[in-house]
Amino acid sequence: MDNIRIAEKFNHMAKILEFKGESQFKTRAYTNAARTIKGLDEELLVLHKEGTIENIPGIGKILSSKIVEMLETGTFEAYERTKDEIPAGIIEIMNIPGIGPKTARLFYKKLGVQTLDELSRAAREHRIRRLPRMGEKQEEKILRSIVRQKKDKDHGRHPFVLAKDIAAEIRDFLDLSPDIEKVAIAGSLRRKQDTIGDIDIIAISEEPKKAISYFTGMEKVEEVLESGTTKASIIYPGNYHVDLRVVNRDSYGSMLQYFTGSKEHNIHLRKLALSKGYSLNEYGLTDEKTGELTKFSSEENLYNELGLGYLPPELREDRGEVETSLRGKLPRLIERKDIKGDFHVHSNWSDGANTMEELAEAAIQKGYEYIAITDHSYSTGVANGLSDKRLLEHIDAIDKLNEKYNDIRILSGTECDIKANGKLDYSNDLLEQLDIVIVAVHAGLDQDRKKITKRIVSALENEHVDIMAHPTGRKFGKRPPYDMDMETIIQAAKDNEKVLEINSSPWRLDLNDVNAKKAKEHGVMLAINTDTHIIDHMDNIAYGINIARRAWIESDDVLNTMKLKKICSRLGISKE
Ligand SMILES: [Zn+2]
Ligand SMILES: [Zn+2]
């Protein structure tokens, strides 16, 4: 469980307690804790390993034990118990913007309203406006909010990492149905977009009605929005809209292609089909003259029929993939097996949970040739960053470790802070002693566009710097990208031969696909790093690769696909 989900649970808990009329003291403890957790720079999982959760200001013994419970079980007992003490629909009501626990309580006590439907009926029947503190305006506002909540499909996009688990859970469940032959996830999830609107699922079945009722009858379904003969839409916990289309075997390829999208890609394909005398829809290609429909059981056949090569879903955004394929010049997208190492890993010398040895062993397990230990510099403050003296000891420790291992080269590195004035935490003399220097912005984030751009550019001009980490600083659910001039930064990276990072943390994914593609087009090299703080994070490389593939990136565009020998000569370090 990650920080954001833990914070959300605490917020929910506070709302439930407030609804029940518990003391403000009790509810405030949860909301304050949620706020603290959202502001943390480190994952609670890491702090748990270190045994330091209790030390977070405002958390204390009781809440920290609940956090640990969530980390281990996904929830906490008190929450489950308290939640069951109030009607289930109340939580949904409290999630409507403008309706807090107090108002929900008022509706419940005075009108007996327990569900969203009952609330909307009460509003339509003008029973809300007669309540104390309410009026005509409030009533209309509530109705509008309910409608928006139900209809607005764009509302609340979900980070890929969360949506993919929900989709997998539903897919696995559908797989169990005797009436469903095959299930596939389509839509933006299949295209590996960084955030997901709806979840689109396709199932092959010769018994569509049974398949649909199996889907809408899943235990966790919160609401059935639509239930037809071949398609259905539901709401799943966490405000996920999930759409299912049931198809038969013959048109599976056409359907999968159609529902994978994107919309823009499909429009382009339809134009291409028209130019060849066909109309294209989700059932296949129809000959304009004869009216004959050709169905496709595989996507590949459909693309080939249109004169295109198979287009990996990640490319289907109408960013030139159709034209490029027609010219036979599609990129050979990077794959997991191309990755030979990781340049951004934290050990327990700063805010990581693991020793350098554990990280080195894990890298060997992954088949890597090298790994850079890049602990924080001291400006970061929260992250137990290394002083000059500790940095020198860090370098020594890595030297010693390299004597121990033949299968892996451990590179001594730093994630050095770029201070507000553009200067780095360490002197050039110190930086020179490191194998690799990555730089990053972690503080002073409220600077204006000009300042922050200049600050980063001056760091990129330093001859010892190799990589700029998580360049825009965005974090899902926490903060948007810094206001910075990406063009200028990409140009500075190009001019100074620096590498830009695709940070694989599923909460960062920074650079994103659009910026990474831009960087590639400018001839800037990229590194796909995990920013590991705990060994499991090393698997996040998959998320970074998703973004790289969406950015048309090939093996040669990426620094950490190079063999050790090449890395050493590029970074100017001796091989032994
Ligand atoms: Zn960082
Ligand atoms: Zn880092």
C-alpha cells in the first residue's frame, strides 16, 4: 500500500467518525495524519522497515500501528468495524463535493436519506431546501453534483499503477466464468497511458447475456450504469468506470483494435480505410461498393489489410505512427531485456531501506551489469542526505564492495540537489571523484518559470553532471509538474550532452511520454531509472519502459542499455 492510499483511508475514517458524531479530537487526529502522510517525501513502507513511522510528527503510537496494519493487510480493523456501523451509501454521499459528514448526517437524521439515489430523489422533491442551513440554491447545487458524479466520465483519472490492478482483478474474475472464452483489457490501459479514465474490457463469448449478467453481478459492483445485450458499464469501488464489450470470436481482432483506440488513432485509420474503398468500424472492414463485411479475428490481419505493420498499442496515439508504418519505418521499441543497469538507487546511507550489498545482489538477480548507488546530498533535509565527509566514506564503501563482486559493477553516485540559486550541494572536486552524478530539484518548488528553468539549465552546464532526475517533479495526487520551460531544458541537455531521466516510479513517470519523445527528437539521450528506495522498487522499471515505448524510444536512445564497457568509457571511469 502506498502513501496516497493510506492517507485516503484515514480521511475516510475521519469522515465516518464525524458522521457518527464522534469528538472533533478523534476526527482531527485522522485528518491531520492524512495531511502529514500526503506531504511525506518518503514511502511509509520504507519508514516501516526502518522502524521510524512513530517518529513522524503527529503520527504517534496508535496511528503508526494502524499504518503498519494497512501496509501489511491493506486496511485496518478499526476502519472496517466503524465503516460497518453506518449505511454503506452514506460514504458515497459524503464524497460528493460540497457535502461533508455534517450535511450527510442532517440528511440522514431528518430525511432518512441513506443512498445517492434517495438523496437525488429528496432534492427533486424539494425536501432538501426546507432543512435548516439549506435552501433552493444548495438543493440545485447538490443535484448538479450528483449528476456530474454519475455522468462525468472524465472525472478523476486514475494512475496506471492503480487502474491496472483493478482491471486485472476483474479480468481474473471474468476468466472464471464458464461462458467466457477469453478476456482482454483494451483502452488506455492497454496503451499503457500514465493515467487512466475508464477501464475497457473485451470478452469473447457465445453467450453474451450470461457473460453480461456475470459481469454486472460481481460482488463488488457498486452500481450498474448500463446493461445491454452485448455491453455493460459498472462502477467499481474507488470510482472506476468499467465497460465490458462481449464479442464473438470472428470479430475479436476488429473489436480489440477498436476499443484499444485511441480515438485519434482510430479516426486516422478510418480515413486510411476510406482511401482504399472500405469503411472501418468495430465489426471489420466493409467494401464500399459491394457492401461485403470482412471480419478480423486478429488485430494484425486488420492492420496488414490496411497496408500497415502491426502497431504496438503504446504507439496508437496518432503521433505519426500510421504515416511511419506506411513508409515501413516503425521504431523497434525498447524492451525490458534491453536494460543493463540502473543509475538511480538509494541505499540506507540516505533514505533507502536496503544496504548496498542487498541492492547489488538484487541487481545481479536482475541480470544487470551495473548499478549506481545514488544517495541524496544534504540539502534535501528530510532524506538523511550525505555530508561531504559521508560522501567520501560512501565512495570508499563502494570501492570495497566492488572488490567483493565479479558479476556486477557498483558505480559510486549521488542524487545531488540543485539549490535554489542553481548551485549544487557538492563542490566540483567532490563530484569529480564520483562515477556518476545525477542532479535533481527537491526544494524551492514555488519559484517562477524563468527562475526554475535557469536553475536547472545552470546545473546541466556543470561538466560533472551526467543525468537530470525526474525533470518536471510531478507526483500523481500530490503536485503538478514545476512550471518550467521544457524546450529550453531539452536544448540545454542537448548542448551539454546530458541525459534526461524517465523516472519509473509509478507515482512520477517523469519525463512523461510527450516530453521523452521531444527529447529523443532533439537527439537527447534518456536513462530509464527506478529511483529505488526499497528493493521491490527495482521492478518498477516496467513502468518506465511503458513510458519509453509510448515515446517511440529504442534501445539506442537509452543510456542504461549500454554494456558496462561502453558506460565506463562514456562516463570516463576506469573499468577495474
Ligand atoms: Zn529525487
Ligand atoms: Zn531519488
